Amino acid sequence: MNADARPVIKPIRNGVGAFAAMKAVFARDLKVAFRQKQDLLNPLLFFVMVVSLFPLGVSPEVSFLREAGAGILWVAALLSVLLSLDHLFRHDFDDGTLEQLVLQPQPLFLLVLAKTLAHWMLTGLPLVLLTPVLGVMVHQEGNSIAVLCLTLLIGTPVLSLIGAIGAALTLGLRSAGVLLSLLIIPLYIPVLIFGTGTVAAAADGASVGAYVALMAAFLVLAVTLAPFAAAAALRISLSNG
Amino acid sequence: MWQWFHKLGSPKWFFGIATRFMPWLLILGLGLLAAGIVWGLAFAPKDYLQGNSYRIIFIHVPTAFIAQSAYIMMAVAAVVTLVWRMKLADVFVKAVAPVGLVLTFLSLFTGAVWGKPTWGTWWIWDARLTSMLILLFLYGGVIALDRAINDEKSAARAVAVLVLVGVVNIPIIKYSVEWWNTLHQPATFKLTEKPSMPAEMWVPLVLSILGLYLLFGWLACLRMQTEILQREQRTKWVREMITAGRS
């Protein structure tokens, strides 16, 4: 037998660096998401609807809305991020992509970070972009709206990162949605407190530097720790099946 | 040292040692708690400001204290579960979580009862009340996750991850809630500040904390034993023990 006829087995290359793998995961998630545009719109619609419930349900008075508007927007943003978290790993879990990701030679936590970043680009960022419109609707002043957008810009990635842990833990469980909310909402409380606190301070004319710095500290903490926890949780959930 | 560590990993060994210690935990715990409460309720001096209503402190503080330390213990056990995969550690987490939930609830409830005469309201969004409420949510989440996962090993490890995420967040939650409270609400209500409690007040308080700790230990052992029996029901030693007890 001619040795040349045998298929050449190429040496396995671990050459794809971690950063390239992250970019690939990120690009893939964006591409998949843009093929199901309705899934992108749903959290935004939810956000708008929840915000519009408050004037209807509590009071349309300008004084009330001016006082409570920032809190309403923050709570609504928090809930719609929570709602969208179920999609973060679910589809990949169902079609087996997630197992392939876990098997990659690149560190799983970096891939999880890339997925979470994509999730934030698709939910958190649009919420931030919508906020000025809704802020005007709940009678926030220009300065408050700017600060509100800033806090949401720093805060929503934290929500996505913490949420990734919950989404990974509840993967493949019955009634995962409710369970996810139960696990994650207590952990969201500090972000909510500082997010609305910043806007309240800005409305009082106080300096917001310290608040913004603290929120940025939350973000740094979440970026460094949450992907590890989420990756550990993913491995546990995948070994479950 | 290491032999002891390995023994601790054996459910059978733990079951035996727990059976020996539990009566002591129960008797000492009940005794101390009874002494603390009777002393506190009947003999301790009245508070100069709150009168007799402060006496609920002898139940309120122990429950709150142990509710918080139980979560820390769970976190230590969670580390042991994840690092050494020790069976008993996750049995501990599973057994203690509902106890912690009940203790947290009791401390909130007694706090509300105490708040009515002292502050004139059942509930205020005070920093400490709110952080205890969040602790209640955390316990609830741990129990819910544990119940939702059927596979025992995955449940143990998933719960361990959740407990650890929670314990990282507890200080953050605590400080942010304190910040939030001082931000929005000037301290209209304050617990009467007693610069130094007289000994007739804090000695019974310490007694009842110790007593409740021992009772907590007893309850944890009992629940762990039950859990061990369920998990090890197919092993030889459990069968032998059950049949020996029956004959």
C-alpha cells in the first residue's frame, strides 16, 4: 500500500488564541441573534410597557413621575434584562453548541465573557439607547436623563454578568425562568440602589463622581469574578443531563 | 489530622458520632436557652426607655445572629463541597438552608413585633431590616435551586456555587443598603442607643445566643442524619442499623 494514499493527519493545532476564540463566539452570537429579530425586540417592548404601567397604575402627576421616574426606568430595565437572560445559553444548550464550547481548549470563562458581552450588546445597550425617550416621557430633566443613561450604561453589563451565573445554574431545569428570577434578583439589589442613588444625587445637584466610581467598581468586580462562577455553573449544568 | 479529615468525609462515621453528641447538644441547648430567656424575661431590669417591650431582644437577637452565621457556615461548607467533593459538606448545606430560612423569618417577625411598640410601625425600610429581608431571599433561592435539580451531585455543586456567589454579595448588599437608607431617609427611627448594656441584660442575652447555637447544632445534626439515611439507604450499614433497630 502506498503510504502517500493515506489521508494525512494534520497535527492538532491549538493555535487559535483565546482572544480570537472570544471574537468568534461574540461574532457568532450577534449573527445568530440578528437572524431572530423578534427575540431582540421583545425585551425592549417589555421595557416600554413596564414603564408605561406606572403612570397608568400609580399616578400620571408630573411631580410623582419626576420623583420616581429614574427608579421606574431602572426597575423596568432590570426586569427586561432578567427576562432576556433565559436566551443567553438556552438555544446553545438545546442544540449542543454549548457542549462544544465547553470542550474548546480556550478557557471557558473567556468564552462565557464573550457570550455575556454579546448579550449585553443585544439587550442592555438598546435599553440605554431607549432611555432618553422614556426619560422624557416620565418627565425627567435633561441632566437627570444624562446621568440615568450613564448609570444604565455602567449598570446593565453588571446585570448581564450576574445574570449569566443564574442562567448557567438554571440551565435545563423545569420552570427555569421563575427560578432564575428568584436566584438573581437579590444579587441585583446593590446595582439598583446605586443606579437610582446616582440619579437622585444628580437631581439634588450633588456631585455624582463617587457614585459613578462605585458603580464602575461593581462592573470591574463583576467582569473579573462572574465569568468564573458562570463557567463553573455551566460545567455543572452540562454534567447534569 | 488528616485521618480525622477523612473520617469527617464518611457519612457512617458522622452518623455514629452525631448520635452520641446530639443528646448533649439538645440538653445543654435547651438548658441555656431556657436560662437565658427566663432570666431575660423575668429577672433582667427594665429598659429605662422601652420598658418591658425590649425583652423580645432575648429571642430576636439570637435568631438574627444565628441566621447570619448559618449562611457563613453554609459558605464554608460550599467551598469544601467544590474543592474536596466531601459528601458531608453538601449534606450540611442542604440540611441547614431551611433552618436558616426559618431563623431569618423569625428574626424578621420578632423584629416586627418589637418595632410596633418601639417605632410605632410593623415595618420600616431600615437598612438592617432590609438586609435581613434580602438574606431571606438568598436562603429561598438556595432552597429553590436545590429542589429544582434532581441529580444529587449536580444539585450539591450548583447550590455550592450559588451560596458562594451569595456570600461574596452579602457585604456588598449590606453596605449598599446602609448607604441607600442614609441617602433617602434621615434616621427618624433609631434603636435606643445604650452605650453599655448592664451585665444583667447582656449575660442572659449571651446565654440565649449560646443556647440557640447548640439547638441549631442539634437540629442540623438531626436533619443531616435524615438526609444521610435517605442517601445511603442502599448501603449495608444503613440496612444493618435499621434491621437491628427493628428486631
